[in-house]
Amino acid sequence: MVRKLKYHEKKLLKKVDFLNWEVDRNNLNEVKIMRKYSVTRNEYLAYNKLSREIRTLAAKIQANEKKAFGVLAQRQLCQKLYDMGVITIQKLGNCHEVSASSFCRRRIAVMVVKCKMADNLVDAIKYVEHGHIRVGPECVKDPAMLVTRSMEDFITWSDTSAIKRKVQDYNEVRDDYDLNE
């Protein structure tokens, strides 16, 4: 049994919205990104902190934009972020729009889906963890690896991958030398 509320308690409860909390709005965006890119909370928080530091650095550079150091720092920051693939155009304005999802889009599992080597992100993560994917000569087993623009073209199947063999058999391009394996 619950006691009946007093007048001032009813008045206070009218001011509180129990359905829409201010704290939940930020949390909903966080959960949405974590679910979309299959990222853990610690990884999301690390990407969010990194993007926040980049935005503050861009703001400091923009304040000193007229000085020689500001021009050099702006060029270096934009070049670094462009090479990483976080921004698409090398302008300081784009550095202010860097977010955690910008880094999530450069993860190896997301790039495998983008290259159409996997149908969805869950399968791509499994392929990476099981050693079916390599970047250049090295086999990658960490789905959190960030892929730069220069590494993007070197994402392929591992030589010992059973999935690679199945794809080659399906496309009828498997070499006779490889049939012994």
C-alpha cells in the first residue's frame, strides 16, 4: 500500500518528466552507434575522447590561423586526418565535424563489409577474428584495427582461408597449383 501524496509532493512531481530524461538522449545516440558498428563501450568512449581532442585542437589552430605556426599546424592536422580517412576534404572546417562514428567507419570489419567481402558486420568481425582477412602481407585478427586510405586497397583474403578457396571455386578461378592444398 502506498500512501496518498501531499499537495506539495504532487506539485513537485508535475515538474518532472519521467519518460524523457536529459541524460538518456546522449545515451541513446551512444547505444545507436555502438550497435551500428558493433563497438564496445570502452572503444566508443576512446573514439569519442579522441574526436573531442581533435575538435579542441582544431579550435585552437583556428584561433591562431593567421600566424605561421597556425597555417603549418592546420596543414599537418588536415593531412593526417585525411590520410587516416577520417575526413574527406582537407579543410579545417571538416576537423570540427569529426566524431566517434568517423573512427568507427575506418575499422577493419566495416571496411570488409564496404569491400563486399562480407554481407554484414557480424560476419565480418568473425572473419577477422578467425584470421580470414589480411591487410598487405599480415594476417589481421583484431577487428578494432583502423584502416588508413593507403591500406584500404590491400584488404584481401588470407592465403590459408577456406572462404577464399570457396569463393575461387565458385568463380572458377582457382589455380591448379592450389588444388593440392
